[in-house]
Amino acid sequence: MESKIVETQQMILVGLGFYGDPFRLSAGWTEENEIGRLWNRFMAFLSQHHDRIKHFKGERVAYELQIYHEDTPRTGEFEVFVGVEVEELEDLPIEMSVKILPPATYAVFALEGEQIGSDWYLMIAAEWLPQAGYESDHKYSIQRYDERFKGVENLAESVVEVYMPLSPRLPNSRNHGSLKNSEA
Amino acid sequence: MPDLALISKAIDFVEDNLQEPVTVAGMADAAGYSLYYFCRVFNQATHHTPYDYLMRRRLSETTRALLRTDQKIIDVALDYQFNSPETYSRAFKRMFDIQPSQMRKGGYIDSHRLMPRLTLAHLEYISQGQYLKPVLVESEPCQLAGLMTLVRDDERDRLQLWQLFAEELARLQEQFKPGPIYGVANYAEGWESSGYQYLAAAETGGQTISGTALVLKPMPRLTCARFFHKGPIADLSLTLDYIYHTWLPKAGVSASHPWVIEHYGHDLPPASDWQSTIEIRIPLIT
């Protein structure tokens, strides 16, 4: 899995949210669960009212946030937010909500084909991050969808980027390559 | 497809910790999945959210405790991690439609409504999926005539009854309407200890039937959810568990009668080989 570390400035996302267990209705990789329904609602709004969202930053890129609240570990319910990035907020339609992401350092992974439907979160949080000497605060993660995503019916040909926010690097950590030697 | 053995580990973890402060994150850890992925695959495998399953299992066990012991309601609630009597009563009423105190005072909860622990057999059965999407069917009032028995042993008692009914049907053929054959199970209050009534029957043309052993049963107009059970009759409980614990609550509907109606078309149920597909109808409140 391809990865890189990136630093971002503050990001302003405009979109729609859902809180709960999104798979209550249906758990397949279809548009029939709450995440699919959320995307459908948002894309319908975008196509009908494209001009009502101002200062788009980059067309054809959309984000899905998974936000873990305090009660998430107990109930398995979490927030899902889908939206687009804007440069600044102006005359925002009442139907839209806003997320402001602070400047942050992310580990970015390109998920391809079958990886999209796999337990990539575990692979990143439980394997990649600790091996690379990083920690995640597990408060949220971002999926970035651009023209390389071909729809839920075509996952095999699609690419999705995952942004995992990093806590400051552990003081005594070593880099990825030397980890094996240091353990031996 | 989710790995059912791993989902089973999460279910084992729930069973071992019904009285402990279990979280969905803990269930995910037991299965070895991330929380997000676990929520998805648990739903795929069981058709319940992990939290809903945990709550239904806890509530069902509290019901058993209330029926079997003299423990105070609040103590039972606290034992099973409900942090206040109010939270407990609300959750209990949502699942069983009565308050725990009403049930204690002689109310009745059909044990079909107590969520069983889902076994690997349940998960494998759900994953086959053929019977999971019922259609609604309406039926006109009619009169059934047939033979009735009290069933304690599913396979033996029912097989015997169908053999006897086949003889009656052959003898009195002209008095029955050509049409579907029915097996109607009536889970009347207390069936758990005494067995359930089972009627093997066919529709009469409305005239009196002369066989002395025959029972007449008028059937009202019904709206039913129609499912198909695949496999041996001994596994019928897998289908019924799915209907009562997963499909009915999810669809937001309740059964109008404690009946499970088997609908056999024009043929009698196969006498020797029970590895068949059985059409099952559950009457609904509309």
C-alpha cells in the first residue's frame, strides 16, 4: 500500500452529516446503507444547487470523514460527514453543514481495488502506524475521493485515499526501515 | 463475505460478559477487527448492529432472571449493566411491549421473543440468505379442517400427524376443496412447557365434514409475511429465530397471532425426506 506523510493547512469542508450505526439498514458495499444515502443526498444537492456553494477548492474532489465521538467505543455509533472543500465560507445554504479541520499531519494511503472494502483501518492503525513509530488519536479519519474513484459498483478499478491524522511522533521511535533490526 | 468464525468470537465475548461493562469496541477487539469494519461485517453476518445485539441479549437474559428468581428488578437491571431502572424499563418495553414490573405481576412474554445467543449455525444459515426477504401476502377468510396434535418433538409428532391426515384426506377427498394444504402451529401461552398445538389441514368447501376426528378451524382474513425455510424441519428454529428476532423488529411490525402457518401448495409435505423448502407465513398486525 502506497503511503506518504503530508502536512495540511486548515481545511473547510461543506457538506452533510449522519450520526449512528450506518449499517443498520444494510451492510453491503451498496448505496443502501446510511453512508450511501448520505452521499446520494449530498450529490443530489450539489448537482441541483452547484452555484449555491461558493469558493470551491478543486472540482471533482469530495471527502468522507468518519468521526469518532466519546460514546463511539461503547455503542459503535459514529459520525459520517461527506462534503467538498471550500476556500472560505460565504452565503452557505441552510441545508449544508460545515467542518473545519485544524492544520494537521497525516499519513496518506492510496487504497486500490479490493483494499477499499478491506479492514484498512486496522491495517493502518494497528500495523503501519506503530511500525513507523506513529500514533493516531483515533478521533477521525478522512477518505478522499477524486476522479480515480469509479463508484461502488466498480471498486476493483477504483482508488481512494485515506488520511489518518497523526499524533506527534513518539520521542524514542525509529523510522520504518530500521525497525526490524532494532527488534532483532 | 465476513469471516463467520471471527464474528462468532465476538458473540462468544458478548456471552461471556453479559454482566460486564462490554463495549462494541471490545467486541471488535475480540473478533480482531477495527471498530468501523466490525460494525459493517457484524451487520452483514447477523443483520443486527453490534449494540442492538448486545442489548437484546442482555434484555432477554434479564427476562429469564426475572422469571426464575426473586431478585428485585433493579438488582437484575444493575447486574446486566443498565445504569438506572428508568433506562432498563424503557429498553425492556421497547423490546417486549410491556414493563418489567407488569411482566413480574403475571404478564407473559412468549419465549420466541427472547433473543437466543446466535450460533455459528445461525450465521451460516443467515449467510445463505434465500429466505431473508419476505413478501407480503393477503389471504381471504376460509375454513380449515384437519387433525390436531400437541407437539413436543418436532420431527416425530408432526410426521405422525401428517401420515394420519394423508389417510383422512384420501378417504374424504371430495369433501375438501382442491387447494393448498396447511400446517398451522399455534404457540399458545405456556407452550414452552406443554408443547404447541399443530394442525395439519386443508380448506373445506364450507359444508360440514363428516370425519369424526377432524377439527374445524375458521381462519380470519390475514396479511402475512411469507418466508421460505430451506433444509430439515429440525432446523426450522433457525428460520423462526431470524423472523422473530431480526426481521420483525427491523421491519417495525408485530405478529398478530402466535401462529406459524406452513403452506404446502397442492402437495402434502414430503413424508420421509424433510430436506425440503417449506413456505412459512407469519400473520402480521396491519
